[in-house]
Amino acid sequence: MIDYASGRYINYARLAPHDVDFDDIAQGLGSTIRFRGQTSRLISVAEHALRVERFGTIIAELYGVDDHHVAVCALHHDDHEAYMPWGDCPGPYKTDAMREAEAAVQAVIWEAIGWAPSEQVQRAVKAADAAALYYEAALWSIGGTQWCENVWPAEITESFKLRLLGAAHPKTGETLTEAVSTGRWWGEAWARRMTELRPPQARPVLNSKMLSGERRL
């Protein structure tokens, strides 16, 4: 059992829809660091999810899918990492058992939301996720330029690559200072976007006490 910011004690292997708390997810994603922290600046999973969401809305037309559906799926695609004991585990070290556990937790989260993406939407998000990994590695990962070209999605053309480059940097409306790039800031940014991007027939769980002032990270 692991305790969460909401005060709940949860066993991820027995996660049920009523256990899912999106402020816990915002806290977890904002505080979970990508690339094991081996970057020129810290990149949280919450920041990554927001980047994948922006990329996804651009890539959606390549797959002939609704860009809003892609945006919702992209924003939530790593929600399970807030509940996994290993957080954001680098792909080469992830076992099949770990992948199965992550997929099971993500399925419960979709059930809690009351909506699930189609296979084609998930394909578009997978491409957006790979593109975000490419840019994060190229721009900020120490040594990432040595391998980032290997993860670029083959189906994304050069013209789309240039369009995505313009969306790679955080669009915050303010200077990205060290303070702004903290987990708390990105967790709140993720939660704010979550309340804006409601999927069709979403359940009322997609609210944030954090943003209403009832709870702070």
C-alpha cells in the first residue's frame, strides 16, 4: 500500500475506478522526472503529457481522427505512472510484467473517466509520444542527440516535423524560470488542462480541488 496526497492508501495492483483521484495524478505526474533526471533541466511527466497533447492535435490529421479525442488521450496517456512504484521507467529496463501492470492500471483510469480512446486515436498518440521523446532527448537529454533519431516516427513527414518543432517548447505565457518548472507548477498546469479537455460523456471526476483552492500540492 502506498499513501497519496489525497490521504488514500492504494495498492496499484488492486486499483478500482473509485480509487482514482486526479489531483493525486497531477501531484504524481508533476513530481515524476523523465530521463532519470539526466537532463540539462528537469522534465516532469506532466510537462511531457502537455507536450504530447500539443503534438497530438497536430498529428491527428495524419491519422484521420478527431483532434479533441487525441488531445484527451494524449494528456492522460501516462496517468498510470502516478500509481506505479517505478514511476517513469526507461523503456529498455521495462519488463513485460511491468508493461502489463501499467496497461491494467491505465484501463482502470479510463474506466474512472468514463471514456476510452479508439485504437486509431491511440496510434496517433503513440506517434505524438515518440515525437515528444525525440525533441526532449534532442533539446535537453545529456547524450540524447546520439540516439534521438532512432525514435522518430517514420510516418511523420519532414513538414510535420517542422510544425512540431514550433510546439516543442512549453507555451506558458511567461518565462520558464527554475521556479516555474517545478513539479508543483507542472502538476497544476496539467490539472488545469484536464478540466478544459473533457472527453465525450466524461464523468464528473474530472474536477480538481487543487485548482479550486480546496487542496494545494
